[in-house]
Amino acid sequence: MLDLARVAEKKVRESRKSDFAFYNPEQWETGKRIADIINYLPVALQSGDDRVWYQPQVNYDKGKIIGAEALCHWDHNKLGWMNPEGVYCHA
């Protein structure tokens, strides 16, 4: 119960718009997911679970590739492929 209260307290501190907040179970799941990702990241970097994908930068007026953007995606052992923002990808 204290953990749930702390989640609501954090929401109030971050918003600074009101003096109270209602606990939302989605907040707990989000916080738990973020903690899992942060805790596993050092292991993932050492084991090579991250991959660099190159996304072309295209000049559509000339119809040519003018560069590339390197994107690091991570194959999380539980969550699957994730982009740098922690959003699931389909690879």
C-alpha cells in the first residue's frame, strides 16, 4: 500500500497542479516496467542484446539517399524488441 501511495505522491509532485492524486494501476505498471528496463540495461549492453539499425535519410525532391540515421534497438529478454524510447517494436 505504501508503494502505491508513493506512486500517487510522485504524480502530485511532478504535476504541481493539485495537492492530491488518485492512484491509477497503470502508473504502477509503468513504473515497474521502467525499473525493469533500467535494471536490465547494463546486462544487455554486456551481452550484446542491442543492435544498430540504419534508417536512410532521403531527399525526395532528388530521389536520393543523402545519409543514414543509426538507431539502437534492444532485444529485451522479456519484452522483445524495443526502440530507444522503450517502446516495443516489431522486427
